[in-house]
Amino acid sequence: MNPLARIMFAVLAFSAAAPVARSGNVDLSTVPERKSVQLTIYNSEDLTLVRETRVVTFKKGANPLQFSWANTLIDPSSVELKFLTAADQLDVLDTTFPHDKPQMLYWNVESELDGEATIQITYFTSGITWSADYVGIASADESTMDAEGFVRVTNNSGEEYDDAQIRLVVGTINLVEKIAQLAQIPMSAVAEMKSEELSTLRRSAAMDAMGSVSGRGGQSGPAPADGKEIIKEGLSEYFIYTVEGTETIPNGWSKRMRSFEAEDVPLKIEYRYRPKEYGDQLVRMYLMTNDKPSNLGTTPLPDGAIRVFRDNGRDGLSFLTQQTIKYIPIGDKIELNLGPDPEVIFELVKLRSFRDAIWMQINGTNKYQQVGEDAQRTEVNSSVAGWDDHSVFAQRIRNYTSQPIGVEMRRTYDGHVVFRSPLEPKLHDYQTVEFRAGVPPGERTELLFEVVQHHGYNAKQNNVTLEAAEVVRD
Amino acid sequence: MKKIPLFPCFSRRAAMLAAALSVLACLPDSALGRVKLITLPVRERVEIQLDNPRATLVEEERFVPLVKGENQVDFSWASTQIDPNTIVFRVVATADEAAPDVKVLSVSYPPNESALVWTVGASDSGSARVRISYLLGNLTKSFNYRAVAANDEQSLDLSQYMRLQNLANEEFANSGVWAGFGPQFLKPIGMNETKEMLIERYKNVPIQKTYTCNPVEFDFLDRAQNKLRVPMHYVLKNDAEHNLGAAPLPYGKVRIFIQGAGDDPQAGTAFLGEDWGQFTPKDDEMRLYLGVAQDIVVKRTIEKNERKRITGNLHEHDVIVKYEIENFKKQPVTLDVVESLRHIRNEARGDSGRDVEWQLGKETTFEGGPDSERSTSEQVVFHAQLPAAGPEGKAEVIVHKLHVLLKNEW
């Protein structure tokens, strides 16, 4: 904790022309406490909207208020004062950023009120972040998974926000400057920027959107043994998590809370060969769906790390994988790559290669002749201009597991290619063939296919065509 | 009476060796305080799971005394490579009906410290059986083998060991250790200790001793005289028929010995050398290199290389590779002759970059033709039977030919 970091709000106890009085060496001030504080934390940007309320006693006439934020990461251009009560009797006459104290400002409030009013100060700070992470434990037979989602809030802002209501924003917003940069420079320099544009953009991005969602929760006693609920709601293109009650996260600390819990999420296992996505290997996948029938679907899953274990059936866990998932909307698929399985062997063997449809170009002419077409005449003065390469492959899969497996394979070919097989393939894209096979437990299978590549003069396209045909080994 | 140690915060972690668990008998706010009352639940059980090839998972079980309401459970570690992001805290269901319902409410991570604090809610006061698991670095495994071949080299006894190296800066009293296959061990593992455990002893594994020539893989022994290097291997097939096949054989060093011929084969056991055994799935072969055979001489020459024009710049090549083989051993031997067709094409006409289209020619002499299991479009494998050398050590010169037509080259 940085003992010097402190957001200070003070009512200065002097009367008339504040700037004159401030230049003296003796000051007297009262410090109204924070009554409540709400943090709205974005995970796509290093940005947190702080909304705090304080009760201030005003006297009639000029009331100088001082707000300072030494050693914190507050964007000075974003600080705003609003009167929540007696708004018609209170006015900010001017706001001053003193040149010699970079992390401070004065509000000069003109009051018609002699008494208490609640004020709200809002500003952006950086240094408070949140992230999501997940833990999944598959059952011993790998038919279901118990999943938990967490959010972890980290406070490196330099300030301690006690008993803060915490709201987390899932989604991406647009910022034109990093708050952390703005926090480092004095207001005089910020003012020289296109401050108008800056604040307008930021507000439209964050404050307007979030202002319309009322805070939930409020003060609460000790948490029940069930733990706090994290309330999820959609808003425009965003999703907001509100942590029930309030939390205190000291500076430098982080805190991880459960955002959801799902039991017996149905799990499907598939083996995939997709070299572009998973490298040149057959990998084992866990497939799930983020929806209600799967006991999930209460929230989109924000970007985050997932750690996957399996009940090893001997009263313990096996660690399977750790990977990062990208934002998964409600209803979308969850795909976890567990890496290669030593019990499933995947081999590609090239059985045969041959060429045909060889076309010769008579040198110096535009005349072409196919080899074999005119066998009796050997044209010496000619060169190969087009041909077809044939390759016959055997894709061998051995399944040593105790379960039948489903294997999906994708193979990508450049150029003009005909893919000939009885495998009922389909085109994943114009140059990628996708086909599937099932292998019973303890058995092996061999899938034959032939790839015909048209070259030179024979290449008329740049794509793959599928052709259903039996393929022979030799 | 239960002893509850009173620790000042700063000395508490120093007092522990490495990973420590404590329960703070105080309110949440005092997590920041200097003086605490804590209980230190001991490890009841530790399991070390080595089944993941890249990570070691440690699971430890402790009985944690909890009071009704909120509890702070502090877990800290020093000088160990615990990955804090992988720590999972689970409450294990017990048959004890008096056990409280327990739930982790949140986890707090203090700055600049290898520690975390769980806030745990309990429905009642009582002890909960919890299991804490985490990935631990520097606790690694490797495999090695000891192979003792029978004197006739027809079979061997294969012992498979797992070696656990504990540089994790943490000691584990009797801990369950599991490699992902084979038996489960219960062993104490001390700090900086290396422990070798016998996983399995496979008796009487039939082996094949092979002699192979392959100019691409094993090169020439004497290029000027066209003599090929002829390495020897023991080949083990990982299947039930060969008394193996229970699990894939992991990568590891194999020390190879051979029994003596006398009455006491143990006494005459000699070290033959060592090799890295590659990862061998079930039904695949593990090949163990034994060195170069000095008694088998293979001279390889290209006897014929003829280019025939088909039309224009399109040609085919008629190539014959000749092998003159002598076996100076007293036993008949099978020699595996392996050739890469791309290599032959490149020797005959230079590399065109294209796949090789080829046909075996009529003058090929190897009996039985190519080995269909091991031959592909890129490589052919033949077996040549070599008779034993004569009584005076005189070897018969066996001549074999590989006749290949390389088609449609330009």
C-alpha cells in the first residue's frame, strides 16, 4: 500500500475570495467522508468509472471545495461534480486547476443553502482491472463437466475504495487516450488537448451507457454461507456483472469471486485434425454449449483462462489443459483442446504417386500435344507445359481407448485440385476438404483418398473439387 | 487440549518450510493485521499426478477446522514453483453428517507475496475435509529402461523405471505417485531427492535382431569403396503377442545388456550399450541401436542409369542399383535393404522437386518383393537372406539388384 496515495476532498474554512486566501500559509479544512462509492470496471481497457457520494455542509455564499488525488491514477480531465440534493440552490461558479499542484482542483460553489447537501463526484481512474477465469472438472467417464466461472478484480490504482459496490463491464469500448497516460500529466497540459472531443467520446462510450443501469445491492452485512451472487444483465452491446453487496479491495490486492457455477454440463468428445488451428497433430476436444439445456447460458463467457481437470476415478484429479477462451456468447459452442491422445494413433501414408495428362508445347509455337495421343510421332522440339500429379494416401487411425471415437479431419490444398474418395467429404472452404470417420474401441481404420493436382497448362482453377470414387491401394 | 500456535504475521511464513495452510480465527479485516491466532491443519494425504506430459499436479488433503459463518483460510508457499492460478480448493464430501456445508466465497491475493486467502463460509462449526490441488514446477519425471537380452538374442527382459526428481523445494511425506499408467506408488519424497521406481518388469519379450542398410538414414561406411554402414538393432514390438502392449512405451534411455553363455548367465552379463527409446504406441516397434555390424559388408553401386526420351524434354530413367553382400558371421542373417526413391532419382538425374513416379523393373532380384508393411511411395524395404560364412570364415558374395523405372521426369 502506498501511504501517500490518497484521494482527499476538503471543504476549506475561509470565506471570501478563495484564491487569495489559499495563497496563505495557514489553511483550515474539514474533510467530509465518502458516503458510498461505486466502481464500474471495464476489462477491455484499463478504465474504471468511480462514482462517489459525500455529504457536505454548505453555508450561504462562496464555498471553496478542494479535491486532490496525489499518487493515484485518476484522469484529471474527467473529474465532475454534481449535486444530488438541493441542486437548484447550489452552483459551481468556477473550477481551478492550480499550476503548482498537478493532482488537485478547486471548485468554487455558490450556495443559497445553509445546511447539508449530498454531492456526487465522478471520475475515471486506471489501475483497477478485472478478468475472468474458469475451472472445469470432467467426470471420470467424461460424459459431463462441473464448471465454475470466476471474476478477479485487481486494485493497483493507488487508492483504497472501502465498501465499494462493484460493477464489471463485459465488452469493448472505444477510447482515444489511455487513462494511465492522462493521469501522469498536469491538467494544464490536458487542457491543451482537444479536451472537448476527448471527454465527449469517453462519455458516450462509458458514462452514458452505464448511467442508465441502476446499482443493485447496497450495504450488506456478513455474506451468507452461500456466497454472494453476481447479478448479470445485458445493456446495449455490453454485459454488466454487479457483485452483490459491497467489497473492499486494498491497494495492491486482488480478489476472486465466483460468477457462476454449473453442474453436469453435457460433454462431447471429438478428435480433430485441423492443422491451421491446432498444429500438425490429431487433438482431443471437449465440446460443450453455453446454453440453458447444458446448465449454462446465464451469461456470455468473457475472455479468460480455463483450467480443465478430470476426475481420475481414483479419488483424485488429472490435469488436462490450460488455455485461453475467447468471448463466448450465450448459445455458442465451448471448445477445449486437450492436445494429442497417446491412445489414438493418427498416421498419413502416401501409397502411390503418378503423373498423367501430360501436355507438351511445341517450342516457339502455341501448339500443344498430349503425350500418348500421337504415339508414333516423337516431337523432339517440345517441353512439358501441363500435367496432373496423382497421389494416393492412406489415413490410418488406431483407437486404443475403451470408447468409440469420432474423428474430423481437414486438409487444405493449394492450386487446382480434385479430391477423389468414397469418404463423403464436404468442402469447409474452397481449398479445404473436411471428412469424418468413426473408429470403434480397440480397432483401426484405413481411409483411402486420391489427390489429383492439375499443374501448368492443366490448371484452370484455384480450388478443390470433390469427386466420389473408390480408391484402390495399388 | 488442542495447541493453537500464536504467530506474528511476519514470522509465520518464515516458520514454514514451503507450502503452508492456516486458518485465521478472526474477522476478515484482520487479514491485514500484524498479530493473528491461527490453526495449522496438517497434510493428511498427498497425491502426485504425473500423467500429464507437461505438468505435475499435486493434490493434498487436510482437515480444516471452521467456525460457523465466515472463515479465512490462508495458503502460502515460499521458494516453490506453485502456479497460483492453478490452485483449486475443493471440499470433499464425507459420510459424517455432522460435517458443515462449506463453500468458498472468495479468494484474495495479497501483493508481493506467494500466498492467498480463501474466505470460506461454513453452515456450522466443525472440521471440513478439503483438497487443495495445484501445478508444481521442478517436480519432474522421466523414464528409463534396463533391457537384458538372452544369450541367443531371441528375447529380452525389459524393466521399466520411472525416475522422479524433486527440485521443487518441498518435501512430501508418504505420497501417492502415479505415472498415468502402471501401479500407484506410496513413497516419501524428500527435498532434492531423486527416486527411481520400478513400474513393470516384462519377462521374455521376443525380439528381432536386425541388420539394416539405408544410404539416406545411415550413410556409407566408406564412400570411396561404396561400402554401406550396417547398423544392428533390437526390435521390440509393443503388443500382447510379444508380452508387452499394456500401455504406450514412453520416451527414455534404454541400457542394454546381454547374458553370458556359461552355466551362470548372470555372472557373464555384459553391457552392450545404450540408446534413446522413442515413444512407442501400442502395436508399434521400438528400435534400439546396438552399433555397426563389422561382419556384414555391403557394397552399393549404381550399375545402370539410362535416360530414354518419351517426347520433347519428357524422359524416363532406367536405373539398377547393385548390392554385393558378404556375411562373415557364423550364422545366417537377414539384411534389411532400405532405399528412398527420391534419393535414387536425385542420384540418377538430379532433383526435379517433383514426387517420384516409379515402377519396379524386372531385374529386381530380392525374393518375396518389397515388404508391404514398411514400403510406401517414398521408400522400399527388401529382405535379403544371407547364408553363414564357410568353415574357414570365407563368405559367399551375394548379389542383389534393385531395378527401378523412374517415369515422367523432365
